[in-house]
Amino acid sequence: MIKISLCMIVKNEENCLGKCLDSLKGIVDEMIVVDTGSTDRTVEIAKEKGASVYHFDWTGDFSDARNYSFSLATGDYIYAADADEEIDEENRKRFLKLKEDIGDLNVDIVQMYYCNQLSYRTVYNFDRELRPKLFRRVRNFQWIDPIHEQVSLDPVICDCDVEIIHRPRENHAGRDLESFRRTVRQGRRLSRRLHGMYARELFMAGSDEDFISARDYFAGSVLDNSRSLDEIKEASCVLAHVAVLEKNPDDLLKYSLKDAISEMSSEMCCELGDYYYSKKDLDEAIIWYYNAAYEAQSILDIRKSREIPRRAIAICYRELGNEEQAEDYEREAARCEEQED
């Protein structure tokens, strides 16, 4: 049977680390915990649970710390976990079965279901989604093709039915947004994935100041010919929100039209609804909130197509003196929230 190394990076996780490690006992063959500067009992708890603890001077880059943790592993596969994850008994059995079977398969990466996302207002829009969690430590490269041969570089990925329960104890938005700002200040280009995550983090947890601080970066994205249409739409949504905050109708028009190059997003429709609501043009606000809820799709925050515009319509109807319509939309908004729980 294969051996699995658990690799974690942690800081001040005394409230949840013990449960995470307990849920993995009997599954992993070694526990490697890399601490980046804890001031609580994190290191002590990790040692009590049988983990080997290493210290890493924080560089501001999670990849640096994660790569260091992987470099310490000795198992056939590496399981990457965060301290606020748990695996229940049913999924422990599934994981153990996977451990028995994977030795017969030529698999480089195993994806598992990450669950319980929407309950904690994380940056992800799905309550259950596949994520790469188990990695072959050493890949064997193979030559392929009978002529013009080349080395196969694409990893072999498989999905499994193991579910990981995510129970974050705190909101990391402030920390993450500062990491994005630091990366931008360093002049580093955000990848396609991180570009979207920066915009998504702003809409899910950013303050007005966070949006305004991000304006110059996303204004550059809109003008960057190497950015995709999706990235331009993400940037336009951020800039439209800044325009609403600053009551700048010219910028709102400019960036809403960029979003409208393709199907307009729910986020942009909500921004237009917010603008007209601020002008007390309630009928026009309702039109845009309705489009957000029923005609468009969200690209950053799924709630912008669900309960948020419905509650906004309810507020508009109440101010117009139509209590019956307001209550109808409030009920719809509540049903949307129930579906997320």
C-alpha cells in the first residue's frame, strides 16, 4: 500500500488544528506541519498529535511556504490540507479505500470534494466543488508518440468521492486582500485565476476602501490587450462599483458598456440598480435589479444573481408603497438563502 505524507502550513490555528490532525490519523503515514510564526499553542498541539514541526520565515507568498512543506515529504503521495478542514468517519473510509486502490493506478493528482463553502462567505461560489488534494510526490516522465516523440507533461488527474468539510474559524479576506495589494505593488502580474479571485474577494468581503485601493490595478487590466474578455469583464465590474461609490456616472457608463460587449453580468446590473437607487429613480433601479436576478448571470459573487437583487427590489417596492410586492421578493430572497445553507 502507498504511503501518504500530510503537508500543512499553519499560523495561529490552535482552535482547529487538533481536530484536523485527529481526522487524518490512520490515513496519513507522516504529518508535516510548517509553522510560519504562531504565537498561540499551534506548535505544541501539532507535536502532541504526532506531527513533525518545521519553522518557515514568512515571505508573504503562500506558494513559497507550500513548496517548502512539500520538499520535506517522504511518502509516495502528498496530501495538502489546511487546519480548518475535517474528514468525517464516512469519508475516512472512502479515503482509506482510495489509499488501497491508488497504487494500481497511474495517477498524479486526485481531486476531492471541498464542502461547506457558502456557509462561511468564502471566495468560492459553490458549496461543493472538486479540488486537487492528493499529489504524487515523484512523477515518472514518459516519452510518448511513435514519431516526433516528446515527454508527456500533462498530469494524470482523477476525481474521487471523498468529501472534506471546511470550517473556517475566521474571515481571511483582510489578509488575502493585503496579499493581493502587496503582489501588485511588487509589480508581479496576477495570473488569470488570481485576477478573478482578487475581483471576487473584493465583491464578497471588500470594504469601500479596498475597492478604491484596487482601482488603478483593474484600470490597467481593462487596457491590457493580453487580458481575456472574462478578465476585462471582472475588472469592469470592480471599476463600476468604484464609480458608484464616487458617484461618477461617466465611469459607470464606460465600464458598464465594456461589460455589455457580451452578455451583461448580474454584478453590473446590480451596480446600475444601486446607482439609480441612489438617485431615487426607483422604477429604473427595479429594472436593473430584476435583470440581475432573472436575466443575467453572476461572474464573481453568486449572491448578486440571487438574494441580493431580490432584497433590493423589495426595498424599492416598499419605498414605492407596494408592501405586497415587497413581501413577495423578500420571500424569494429568503428561499435563495435557504438553498445556500
